[in-house]
Amino acid sequence: MPDVIEDRAGVPVLVCDPHGPPVTTEQDALDLIGAAFLGAQLVAVPAGRLDASFFSLGTRFAGEIMQKFVNYRIRLVVVGDITAHLAASSALRALVHESNRSSHVWFVPDLDALDARLAPSSGSGGAGPEPDGAPTNA
């Protein structure tokens, strides 16, 4: 399946193919942002497409990628199980926790969890944190 724009809970989302090209550079992220400009407000990237350096905060790769999305006002959602990465880094756990409290970058275990976050009935209008502000996959 190629990357496709889907309506998810009333929000146009660029859902990225889990088997698509890896995101290993800032240019790869910009390519996703460019694809989102075709009508998506949010990009859902499978965790498996992100280079391992994304989850090692010392590389600053995650910060660079996240900042690109914020600058272009496109929301980023990392979709998938990142439990092993979270277990290895308290800094990453803190980043995920704070990100999930914002409206710009989220970490969710699957697309169903994304739909739940986007749903207007979630009490947050689809833009806010989980009720307790906790990461959904930690």
C-alpha cells in the first residue's frame, strides 16, 4: 500500500505505508511534509520507518524531524510499539509523555488509538492530551 490520505475521525491524515522508504534524513521528513500538503493535516508514520537514531535523543534527529513538522504546521504521529526504545531511555519516555500532552506530535500504539485521540467525543476536540496526559504505549 502506498502512503495515502485518509479521513480519520474527520481529519485528513497521510497514513504512511509501513513498508515504505525509511525516514533517515531531514529531507525524508520534508518529503512526507510535501506529500501532506496535498491535503493532509497530520502525518501518521509507522515507528518502523523511522531510523533508530530517531529514538536515541543524543543524535538530535528526533528534535530536528519534530521541529520540521511544527515549522510547517503539519502534525506528526509516530504509530507503533516503541516499548523497547522507551525502556532504554528515560529521556525518550519524558519526550513521549510531553509530546502526547501537546497537539503537534503524538506517539500512539496503532491507528485505532490515533482515531480515538482525533475523535471529537474524546473531550479534547482531537487536539489535546489523553485524559491523564500519559503516553498511550508506555
